[in-house]
Amino acid sequence: MNKEIRSGWTANLPVAVSVMSYGSVLGVLAAQKGILWTQLLFMNLTVFAGSAQFVMVDMWTQSLPVLEITVAVLIMNLRYLLIGASLRPVFSGRSMAHKMAVMHFVADENWAVTMAAHRKGGTNTWFLLGGGFCLMAAWSAGTLLGHRLGAVIQNPEAYALDFAFIAVFTALAFSMWQGKRNILPWAGAALLAVVAEKYLPGKWYILIGGMGGALLDACFFKEEPHGCNE
């Protein structure tokens, strides 16, 4: 177990650098909103979802709109339904309590790293958990550092810190590329997300794009055991 946790931690170190970088952007924004570092740390430990936390900080006001923030974060995190489903082979044989505990530490980055490792020869939930520990530590360090620098850095975009968020997800996406079979589901997901973003409020485009891409892959590729062609 300890060996797998260490392996997961080590495998996620390259992306942890980027996670810390764009975490610092969140910290700067949180400081400018008047959010205390203790509140930010509590958010990191309980929510631990970068995109959702950016939404929370953006919506943060003196009269805190708790219901609106809760709904927005829920929509943002619906993509974890897809992530959880894709992790089924990794969680095989584990108890529900174990799955729930480990899923709290699942982020887009350690999910992608774990799935890539699993395709190359298999891995387990301890590897996934080790990556989660690594990313949570990097994320918390980055956000708290950014919070301390919030009074100094008034414009994060001037230092291109905001681009780290885009860069890490671009790198992860290309690491998941499997060849020609990905063209249709990826293109379909992108098209659906763009259309949904244009015509629907909030962050529904994330779920719609993800679900659409997954359904296209299941329907048009026979090697999927539950595809629509069977």
C-alpha cells in the first residue's frame, strides 16, 4: 500500500507544479475578495475542486449567496459522475466506504495520470490516492502562497499565471489521446460544449460535452462492452 501511494505521489509531481501555479491565482483572487486564509484552507480540504473553487471565489460577496454557490458548485462537479464511472476498473472489489474516501481526493489530474498508468499495466486505488495527496498538498500550498501575495500581485494575468490552468489540462488531454478512434467523440464533445455554453446558463456545458462525448464513444465503437452497437 505505502509503495503504491508513493508511486502515485511521484507520478503526479510534474502536474503538481502546474496545480500549485494556478492555485496561486486562486489565492490572489481570494485575498482580493477578503477571504481569510483559514477559510481558503477549509475550502481546499473540503471541496478540493479547482474549477468549482474559482466559481465560489468569483461569487463571494459580503452577503454570501449560499444557495447559488451550492448549485453552481454542484453543476461544476457533475463531471465527477463520468470520472467515477471511468474509474470502475480501478475500484473493482473495493467497499463503498473505501470508494467514497478515495473519491474525495480525485482531481482531473490524478484521474488522468491513474488512467494512463492503468492502461499501461494496471494500478490500484492507493496509486490514485497517493496522487490525490500530492495534488492536495500542491493546491493548498499554491493557494495559500497566492493569498499571502494577494496584496502585492493585483493583476495575475500580467504574469501569465492564469495560463497554467489551460496548459495543464491541454497536456493531460493529449496524454489521453488514443488515435483515430478519439476523433469523433472528442470533436462531438467539443461541439456540444460550445453550443451548450452559448445557449445555456452556468456551467452545464461541461457535463453536456462530457456526456455527449462518452455516448458517442459507446455508440460507435464495438469494443465497448455496453456500446449501442451491440
